[in-house]
Amino acid sequence: MTGAHPATTPSLLFATSTGEILDYAGLSMAGSAAGRISAPEPEDLIELPPGSELFALPGRLPIGIEPGSQTPALLNTDPYQPGKPIQAVAAFMAPAHTAIFSAAYQTEGTDVPILPLFAYTAVGWADGKFWVAGFRSDDDCRQDADQLNQRLLNRRTRKHLNQNKNNRLIQHLGTCCLTYGCPAARNYFLGRWEAPLPCSPSCNAACAGCISLQPSGCCPSTQDRIVFVPTAREIAEVAVPHLEAAPRAVVSFGQGCEGEPLLQSRLIEKSIGLIRARTDRGTINLNTNGSLPDAVEQLALAGLDSIRISLNSAQAEHHRLYYRPKGFDLTDVCRSIAVMKRYGRHVSLNYFILPGCTDDPDEFAALSALIAEYRPDYIQLRNLNMDPEYYLRVIGYREGATPLGIRNWVRQLKKKFPALRFGYYNPPLR
């Protein structure tokens, strides 16, 4: 959590009706922790990471801090053109960065659209730069903006697609790469690090924040879901060359462009067999909701190296309300962790971070109890990609004790569980 911090207090940002982003020195930057508004400390702030984006938030007015008072204040009009409408501004940070505060704003009216499925981090302006309330949570460069040469990627992707016209999975990954800019698909075509193996068009949950399937009238999905089930041969044709040649090679079932991979456990089992018959190099990983512990055991026996279980909350009711599961609950998820640990496999929790909610004392206690009992190896600190207010409504969040603060939350977890590791990506194991 180290790095340069601003020399002066960042000022508030707002967007004009034409989308121009301006700063206003009359109010300083504020952050939100599940609706609690405060001024970030200097150590909470880092320069906006390369590859990040800024968003104007429709129907939402920016909240800043009155200089010298620490009092939140609403900015409801353009200070440079009084009477002109404005919007709040948020940052969508580049991968490997975790939010400390969400953007501070007030939603106007009841017919405001739900925000798209991104994370909305507090951002301000100081010293000629944008600053965000967050920290770098993984030093791995695998999705850093400076690692991408778009012209090289386009050339290699098109060449690979032309050479593999009969492999539907490779063709699907080409769309993920060139149309949706999927970082994992990009790295597959560049022959490095972690490659994706989507395989399941169906799911046994209806997650409120699903990025590949949303009901009509809700926030739009950020990418299309795979519409076919690849064969084990097609999967192996992606995985084997990647594992044999890529540095720090990982291949992962369970991607944003699919449903729940455990519903294709027999296919995954057969695919692992084909892969390991040809190479013992690299890590075979599964990203999953952890819903089917018997299937997880089947895959552990087949040679699955690691599992990453996505988790919005360690509280059973919050988990149910977000995942809207079909035939499983948090107990089954915990059993899946126990199965992998019993076979000596690596377990990560893909833990969704929403400041003020994640670090709520009750949530901290529930997560601590889960870690103490099931002993996962790793926590991936992933920002919740969802409208913050909508998420809090979905899980029935009720404001309680003062949140710990995200930095303090991480410190306390490290103190309680010194063997637990933290990061952002699936780690290569061999």
C-alpha cells in the first residue's frame, strides 16, 4: 500500500452536461463508505493508474468537503456556469488496484438508471494530476496498460484465428480479445501468463452483478456469454500450447463470458486428463461460485491445481441475496473450500470489495470465522463491479457500527491470519 501521495488536498471533480470533466477548488475531494461521506486521508490516495477510466454518473450530483471543516457539501450546479446541470465523476481503476473509498454523490430522483457493471472509485484533482482513493493490491504486471502493444496483439490474434478456424473456442476467444478487450484473452493470444478456458453457457445462480447475463431493463451486461459447449479437444488445443510455452503459465476455467463451469464438471475432468497427458507444466485453475462440492472433489482427483471461489459476503443471507442461487447456499461453498484443502490444493477467495460494506464489523467477523475454519490460502481483492447503491439495496444492507476502513481491514486480517496471502490475480503454482 505504498506509493506517492498528493502534496496538496485534491479538489472535487464534476462533469458538465457535455461530459467535460472539471475540478472545483471550492470543495475538496470526498469519498463514500456505503453512504458515509468523509475526506480521504493523504495515505488513502494514489495517482490514477495508467489504463484507468473516468466516468460521469448520470442523475448523480457530486459531494465534496467544505475546506477546513470536514463537512460534506453537495454541488448541485456548475460553479463556472451557474444553473447549468452537472454530474458526479468516478474512476474505474486499472486491474491490480483496490478501492478504499467509492465516489461520493447524491442520487437525484427515483427514475435514475442503474449504473453499468463497473467499480466506482472516488477521484479528485491535485498537483496537475488525478488521484484516486485506492492502493495497488498486486505487483503482477499481467494486465498493466504498458504491457499491451495493440498492433502486435491484433496481428497475432488474427494470425492465430486464421490458423485455427475449426476450433470454436479459439474463435470465441478472438471475439473476447478484439471486441471486448478481455485481458485474459489478450494474454492468451500474446502467449503469456494466464489464459481463459470458458466452457459453460448455463449457470446455477442469477447474480445481481453478473457481467455476462442481465434481465431486460436492468444494467447492460459488459460482454456476451458463450453460447456453445466446447469439446475437450478444443479446450486442450488452447491449454496445452499455452502451458508448454507461456511464462508463469496458468489456464483457468470460469470466465466472465460464461455461466458456472462446475455445471460442465465432466467436460472439465476429461479436459484436464487430455491436458496432463501432454504436459505437466503450469497451473490448471478453476474460477467458480463453489456451488457443487462433489464436482469439486471430482476435479481435484482429476488433477485440478487451484480453485478461486467468488464471494460477495461471508454472511449467508447477504450471499443468498446477491447470488440468488439455484440449489446451493454458502454451506456448499464452504464445503468446496474444505474439499480442495483436503486434497492439498490451492484455494483463493475472489472477495468483492465495496468500501463501507466489506469492512463492516459484522462482515469482518463473518469472514474471519470462515477463514479460521476453512483456511483458504489467498484472498484476491476485487472491486465490486456494480452500482454501489443498487448492491446495498440487493443485500438489504443496514448501516450499523462504523466501518473499519479498507486499509485497517487488510491490516487486521494480516495480523489475525499471518499465513494468508493477498493479491489480485490467480497465482501460478508451478
